[in-house]
Amino acid sequence: MDLHIPAAEHAFRDEVRSFLADNLTAEIREAGRLATSVFADAGLAMAWQKILHARGWAAPHWPEEHGGPGWSISQRAIFAEELVRAEAPPLVPMGLLMCGPCLIGCGSPEQQAHYLPRILSGEDFWCQGYSEPGAGSDLASLQTFAEIDGDDYVINGTKIWTTYAHHANRMFGLVRTSREGKAQSGITFLLLDMNTPGITVEPIVGLDEIPEQCQVFFDNVRVPRSNRVGEENQGWGVAKYLLTFERGGAEYAPMLGIQLARVKQFAACQKIAGGRSLMQDDLFSYRVARAEIDILALEFTENRIKSELGAGKSPGALSSMTKILGTELQQKVTELAVDALGAQALIWQPRAIEPGSTLPAVGPEYATTAMARYLNARATSIYGGSNEVQRGIIAKMVLGL
Ligand SMILES: Cc1cc2nc3c(=O)[nH]c(=O)nc-3n(C[C@H](O)[C@H](O)[C@H](O)COP(=O)(O)OP(=O)(O)OC[C@H]3O[C@@H](n4cnc5c(N)ncnc54)[C@H](O)[C@@H]3O)c2cc1C
């Protein structure tokens, strides 16, 4: 195996590092350092997207003809690593990672021309209207109904767990347009303006006291028929296409590698019985090594997905695999962090980890976000399609069971 790293890749890494040093402001960096979920402070994440967009780097995974930078797989891996290393906040995924790639694959030329530049620039902030109170894993049972009236659909019903709906000015969502036949064959995929009369958004406050998810109500909401993606009653195919990007488009490995390296750093400072460091404890170092090996394996699979996406293909069931591995590893790494910190992880100080807060943190700085990250990581195996459901998809699509 040739392990030589080409000079061009070193030069690219230097270019990214110097861009980050010049453009990642202290305020935006703090939002990344303090982020305890895949979502950083919405305003600062969008400010960071605008800076990346000005350099043409907001969507490394998009095809060049739609505004991607045309990078190789290794360049994209380097970029993702350097962003995490520099503690840049993660970008809001609903537009760049979900709606954009879906419109590139399934949208009309008019929809692509209108929405894609606005997604890249951050002018539009998207949310995902799939789940309903009675439709989560069993998404096809959704009941929010859209009736045709002239050139419009008129929508009534409700969506729930809609992340950042209170910040969004756009929603991509699924509505029922027929109650005939199989549940999947009566669903339509629509693009909505969140400022349309009849839409009400009620934020839901989470365990961490932050309202991230919302319930959205639709009361005779009129949406032009031209906002439909794909054919009427064929939205299930569009929704599934988008979900492969939601599950497979995320790059877990670079972040996991760096988070685990941090766990190792502070475990090396934690003293255990006999004056040894926690990293010298056989069981703890074994758990770290297991996680390290799994992260490496995941990195290779993610690179395979990036190459499929780069060639304009959908990653299919591979995205279910990385969703399971990435989220379970996220949970393991956050568990290792909490175990390494012991009682220091228990200090509840949400105000101290708000970007811009001047409240001093109690305990070591690296301990302030560990518990919030641990708790938030429990949700990763639920959203984007629960991991049990992903295992079902692999059993069916890959193993033919
Ligand atoms: C933090 C967070 C953010 C979210 N953001 C959004 C968003 O922005 N937009 C959106 O539309 N939705 C969002 N969701 C909703 C999410 O997609 C659903 O929670 C998820 O699909 C599970 O649905 P449910 O909560 O109704 O649980 P259920 O479907 O009721 O599942 C309950 C349990 O049963 C298991 N189960 C269900 N069916 C099967 C099966 N066939 N085989 C094996 N096990 C099964 C599940 O794995 C789970 O353990 C979010 C959820 C969370 C937690």
C-alpha cells in the first residue's frame, strides 16, 4: 500500500488552515466549541456559512455545476478534518445536506435555479416537515392533508419534532394527497414558505433547556402547485431519496476522531488509584482502542459514500450503515468522555456554555459540555430514521431477508 501523501494535499491542507485562521472569528469559533449537538447557535452557524460561501466552500459535496468546489474525496476529507480541528460550528444541515442534494436529483430546472443559490448563500433557512404525532418510523401513515384548489394545494394538519422550524423561512415536507391504495402511493413532496398565512410554530423546550424542535400547525395553508417536487402522489420516492443524503451525507468520522483524541488528552490528566493516569487503566484504554478502530473503519466507508455522491449516485443502503455506526460511535465517545470525567461531568451549568456568556465555568473547561453532549447524543439513534429501522433496511435491501 502506498502511504505517501501527495504534496498537493499538504498544500491544500495549508490553504484550508490559513483560510480558517483568517476567517473563523473568535465569536463563531466559540459557537463551535460550545455546540453540544449537531446544531450550533443558529445565527452564528449561518454567519459562518456566509463566510464559507463567499469563498465557494459552503457545499463541498455538491456537484461543481451547482456551486460545489469540485474537490477530490481526499480534499473533502481534509476540509472536514480541519473544520473540526479548528472548532468551526457545524453548518445547519437541512438546506445544504438534505434539500439541496434532493433538488439536484429530483427538482425541476426552475426549482434548482431558484432555490439552490439561496441554499448555498444561506438566504433561505430550511426545516424538514416529515414526522407527525402519529407518524415517525411509520412515516407513510402521515395524515397532514393537501387538497387541490385551483393552482394551489390547501394544507391542514400538523408536523412535530421539526428541528429549527422557529428559525426557518422554508420547509420541505410530505403531505397526503390521496387516501386511496397503499399509504406510500398517496404522498406528495412540497416546498413551503414558512411565512404563509395559516402556519403556526410552537417550539418544544428540550432537556437541555434549549428549544431545538417544534410542532408546526397548518390551518388552510395555500401552497402553489409549482412548489411540488416530482409528481403528485409520488413524493415517497423523493422523500426516500432525500433520506439517503440525511443519513449518509453526514461525515461522522472526522469529528469522532478529534473528539476521541480530546478524551485521550484529558483521560491522560485524570489520576486513578496508584497514582496512574486513566489512560494507563487497561479497561479504559481497551475501550478507547475499540472506538479508535471502529472510527477508522467508518472513515473508509464514508469515503466510499463520498465517491458515490461525487459520481452523482445515491449511496443507497450504505447510508443506513454509516448512520448506525456513526451515531453509535458518537454515543460511545460521549460515554467515554463522561466516564473519564467522573463527578466533574455532573456539574449542570447551561448558562456558562452559551456563546458570549461571561459566567465562569465550574471545573475544568473541557468538562463543561461533556454531559450535555452525552445526553444529546442519545437522540442521534432516533432521528433521521431510528437505528432499529436502519437495521431493517439493511436486512431487506442488502441481505435480501
Ligand atoms: C432530536 C430530534 C430531532 C428531530 N428532527 C426532526 C425534523 O427536523 N423533522 C422531522 O420530520 N422529524 C424529526 N425528528 C423525528 C424523528 O424522525 C422521529 O422521532 C423518528 O423517526 C422516530 O419516530 P417516533 O419518534 O415517532 O418513534 P416511533 O416510530 O414510535 O418508534 C419508537 C420505537 O420503536 C422502534 N420501531 C418503530 N418501528 C420499528 C420497526 N419497523 N422495526 C424495529 N423497531 C421499530 C423505534 O426504533 C423506536 O425505538 C426528530 C427527532 C429527534 C429526537
